[in-house]
Amino acid sequence: MMNRYYFYPFILCMLVNTIFYVPVILVEYRFQGAWLAILFAIVFGSTLAYLFTRTMRQFPGQGLPEIFEQRLPVMLSSVISFSLGLLWIVAGGVVLIAFSYIAKMFLNPSIPIEQLLFCLIIVSCYAATRSTAAINYLSEIILIFILPIVVFILFKALQSETFEWNAIMVTTEYIFEIPSWNTLATAMFCFTGYMTLIVLNRFFTWRISLTHFWLVPVTGAITLVSTFLIPIGIHGTQAVENYLYLWVNTVDSLRMEFGFIERVVFYYLMVYVAVSLLFISMSWHIGTELVSSIFRGQSKRYRWIIVGVVGIATWWYGRLTNEKQLIMVAEQWFMIRFMMELLLVLLMVLIGRRKQ
Amino acid sequence: MRRRLGVLFGVLFVLLLFGLSGCGFKDIDKRFFVVAIGIDQGKEKQYKVSLKLAIPTHRIEPGHAAFQIISQEADTISQALELLNSNVDKELDLGHSKIFIIGRNLANDEILTTTDWIFRGSDVQRIEYMALANPSAEEILEASPRSERVPADSLILSFGHEKIGSSLAVTEYLYDFYNRMFELGKDPFLPVVSKKGKSFEVNQVALFNKKELKMVIQPGQTELFSQLVRKPSNFVVSVKKDHLRYSLLIQSFTYRYQIQTPRQQPPILQMDIKVRGRIQEANQALFDKNWGEIERIAEKNIENRYKNLLESMQKHQIDPIGFGLHYMARNHYGKKEWELWQEIYSKMKFNITVDLEIESTGIIK
């Protein structure tokens, strides 16, 4: 039963994709291979996840730094830990800034972005320094509350009066276009939840069971397809690329005549406050754990310093950047993550082989 | 150490509480809620923006809807709004605006530029209704029927499905209009709100191609149009043949169509419509007659009216129902599909068959 914690990071990464510009990028390439990218992502993403999990479960209760300790030279393991840590810290930072833009745009246009960033960063920094177990418990509590609302929003979107299946059918014409690496890397983000095992594996002191692993490709496919197709069904094949906050606008195009709140978008924003904060906390937690592992033995002391530096850096970058740059950063991040993930899985599979 | 940290956090949290000064630093009593937005062509400047503001009152009674209309001319809409904001003593809040009306004069080839402001702004709901005003948006905003309980209530309710749906008021939302402005093979339309005495009526629909207003559908065709693009609602069909006259209330309406492109022959749009209805009035007893014959008269009537509607839309080369999108969804010829479709559409023949079923003749024979 405790195995269920294995799936929460997956669900979290799947949910956060609408904030992380995944649908915007996929929709931009809807005539240039987004379909095939989704298909490949489902196959490759779940294969990588399967291989990685199968290796990691040979080391119950050990994170990446502990596994590397006796098997790799100190320098190499430090470099890998540091770059992976940085990768996750940047992910959290991008989501944090992206969400504060959304909050400023749709919740409170008059709030200065500095204040908004400050509030979000304080909460995330605090949460990121908690123990791995606490983060896991937190994600369970939050996901139980919000998943019904997410399912409801999806259902509501398909029920929409103006939902146009023909528009979706038009995009199927381009189903066999070869995707660019960029699109593929973006689509694969939905499956990146397994990467959290590099730190969260410390929590799994037992052998993770893979009996229910089929849930990963299934939920991933549902998420990716609906992330990509529902905006097209509602905004049409052409106008859909004009929207910057694609999913916020899609949800704002839904109407609930008999609800307490007519605009469905407020349910969505409420859900995404929780999802974003949870994702930021988890990714910063992973980031700080990995980076602090470089300082052997004294890692506890450095944790706060690292989180503080990350917070200040995010705050600075959030003030300076704009949406155009942020989307570009996100796109680059997907690409880098894609390559690092491939290398990491390869490395881990080799290490796992040698152990046997 | 731990305790001191705890105390520090406690103090910090209490300090944070002072930051909570209410609704985005502007309290609800410092805001004016805009319930409807209207844009007209200005006399001196380019645009005239009119806003209907709700004045909060403690009693809600029919005929006592308190509102205020402010309007301002300017060359851009955002400029007009800024000027308007300085005219009133409170902050204008567009988040509760439910309907956006464009003056008839602005329905020209600049319509996308005119409406850019509303599509770009994040404070306006995407599910806002959109309509065309005849003659001007300002006059429609000023109209307040005597039954109105809340400002602009009657205007908003005309379009919602919550009330008994009128088949003459075709609903169009902001996001859907924007979608149709760009979509290949699906053209925009807007319901027309016309002034009538102290009130207004909604029974026409304006059809656009991507650039300008092409035709206006009159009552008699509006209800037929509304069945094709929106959720079907009840509508009345009155028929007459020889000595027989009767009216039907259509309660269920479903349709499907397919586009056939045989070689050497003009393309055909085969549309099958299935309707069920109840007789509402007749000039003679119908119960003992052959219902099949009676049905055939109405079928013929509906067939012809739909044919007229579709052919007149075809004549103007507009396609608000989305036949083009339907065609492109099912035929995969790559990029030249769109040109192919335009050629097909201009030559298309409409073949409509209606299958009508009378459910009852009411409570008398």
C-alpha cells in the first residue's frame, strides 16, 4: 500500500505541465509533429521510467548521492549531483515565476510582482527544507483534495457547447509529421516524475513494486492528449496559438450556469496554487538535497544557505525577466532535461548491472 | 535556538497579516462594477466607449434596477477607459461584465482591431456574451425594461440558457467569436440586439466572413440557424396548404450531414434532419386524419426554409455552421485543402431531407 507514494510525483509532473508551458509549445507545433511527439513520449517516457525504477529499487532507501558514493569518483559524482540539482532548482524557479505571472494577470493585477514572488518564495523555501517523508505526505494530502476538481474540469471542458471535434480531426491530418527534438523533449516532461526518485528513493526503504506500473503510461497518455487537444477543441485550430496562458484561457472559456461560481477558471486557479507550490517545494527539495550532498557530512548545515541563495536568485530573475524569455528558458530546460535524463538512466542501468 | 526561530517565525507571520488589506488593496466599496460594455463609432474621435455601471442597492425589486451609464470618446479604447476612470469616484472593475456590445457601424473590416482590446485584456471574462447593437450600443445599454431587477439583467438573461430558451437569441461568447475570426472553414456570427421602444429585442443574427458583415438573418430563419450552431431549443413552425393550417412546436431536433463529391457532378451536401413536435394550433380537427400526410406538409416547409437559408449563406460565401471544417476534418489533401473546399462550396448543391414526427395534437383532437 505504501507503494502509492511512488505515483504522486508522476501525477504532480503531469498536472504542472499546463503551467510549465508544455501545452503552449505543443500547440505551436500542432501541424509539425506534435502528435507523433506525444506518441513517442508515451513510449520512451514510460520505458525510461521503467528502467530507472527497476534500477533504483535495487538500492532501497538510498538516494543518488549514496549510490554514487562507493561506485564513482568523488569529482564525477559531485558534478552529476550538482548539475541534476541545478536542473531541478531551475524547474522550480520557472514554475514559480510562471505562476506568479498568472496570479498577477488573473487574480490580482494591482499587486507588485516583487511582493508576489516574495510570498511564494518564502513558502516554497520553508517547504523545501522539510524532510523527504514530509514532502511525500504533503503531496498525498494535496493531491487527494485537488484531483477530483481536475477531473471535474476535464469533464466540464468536454461538455462545452462549443467544443469542436472537427478541429481536432483537422489536426490528425498531420499525425505522421516527424517531430523536432524540441517537441519530443517537451512532451516527455509529463513522464519526468520518475526522476524525483534520485532523492525520494530515500523514502522507499522497501523494494518498490512495479505491478501497477501500467498506470504511468495510461495516465500519461490521458494527460498529454487532453493537454494538447482540449484547447484546440475549444479555441479552434488557428486561434489557439494566439493564447499565451493557454490553459487558463481554455478553462476561462467554460461556463457553469448552476455553480456557486460561474467561471470555472477560479477552481482551476485554486487548484494550481496548490499544484505549483507543491511542485516548487518538491523540486527545490530535490535540488537542495543534491547540491548539499556535495558538502559531505555537513550537508544539513548548508541546506538553508542553498535554499536562501536559490530564493534570492529566483526573486532577482523573476523581477528582471519577461514572459517571452521565460518560455524560451522553459524550452531550453526541456531540451537539457531530456539529454541529462537519457544519460542518467544509462548510467544507472550500468551501475545496476554491475551490482548484480 | 529552535524556540527562538519559532518566535521569529511567529512575529514574521503576524507582520505578514498587515499586508492583507482586502480586495487587491481596493475594497469592494471603492469599486464600480461594470455589467455591460458597449463600443460605438465616435463622432469626433474614433471610438465611443459606453459602460453600464451597477449601483449597489439594498433592495432588489422589479423596475428598480439602479444603474449609471458613462461614455467617452477617444481614439483608442484603452484611452477612453482611462478617461472614464477619472470621471467616476471609484475604480472600474470589468471582471463582472457579462456582455460586450459593438455598434453596427463598427462591423466593418476593422472589427478585429476594434475588439483587440477586449481579447487581450485579462480582466474580462472569456465567457462574456458578445452582440451587435442596432443602431448603437449606447442606446441598447440605456434601455431598461420595467421588469428588470438587477442592472443589465434582462440583456444578460436574453442569451443565457438558464431561462426558457428562446430560439431567436443565438448566444455567442467572446472566445468563440475570436476562434471563428481565425478558423478556416468556420465563420463568425453575432446576435443583433435592436432597440424597441423602452426595451430591446433579439431576433436577428449578423453573419460575417473573416472581414466584414455579409448578411443579416431575419426572424423566420434565425430559429433555423440557431438549431444548427447551438444547442437545439424549442421553436414554432407554422404551415399552410389548401384549407389546412396548423402550427407545430418542435421539441426535439437532431441533424447530421455529409459532403459528397462525386466526379463530373456538382458536390452535394446531404443533410438529414430529424424533428419531433406537438401541434399547438390548427384550423380543424387533426386527430383522425392521416398524420403521415400532415407531417409531409410540414416536412416540405422546413426543407425549403433550410434550403433557402443555406443557399443564401452560400451566395455570400460564408460558412458559420462549419461545413468547411467538417470537410477538412474528413479529407486529407494537405495544404491545398482550403482552396479545394472554397471551390467545392461555391458549386455545392444542398439536398435536405426532413423526417418529422408528430407526437400529439395537444389535449383536444
